[in-house]
Amino acid sequence: MSYTLAEAARACGVDKSTIRRAVRSGRISGTRNDAGVWHLEPAELHRVFPPASRPADDTAAAPRAAPADAAMDDCR
């Protein structure tokens, strides 16, 4: 799975333009598809930019369970 520029920037905690400059300068390699979207392999990206650490309260990627009341309503 490859990252787009926006996904790569989020994964490293930097701005999208920082990633784009690194690709254009040759610090990291990336490819462009027919639509012009950049794709970067995670191993290549994190060779230069370490993964961003997420704050402890960041649960955006964690699956969320349905509220207990809603789940019980479906069972009745």
C-alpha cells in the first residue's frame, strides 16, 4: 500500500509541500499515476521522515463500538 502526498504528510506530521519538495529534490522516490497523483512507499518515506507520534487521546484510527443503548435496541 502506498501513500499519497497528503497521507504521507499526515503519517510524518509534516506539511504536504515538505514531502513534495523531498520527492522533487530526490531525497525520497515516488511515482505519479496517469491522473498526476503522487504515490510513495511507506518504507521509502520513513527512511527520511520518521513516523509522527500520535497523541494519547487521538482515536481517529481506532474502531468505535456502538453505544450500549443502541445495540440493545436492535436486540429487542
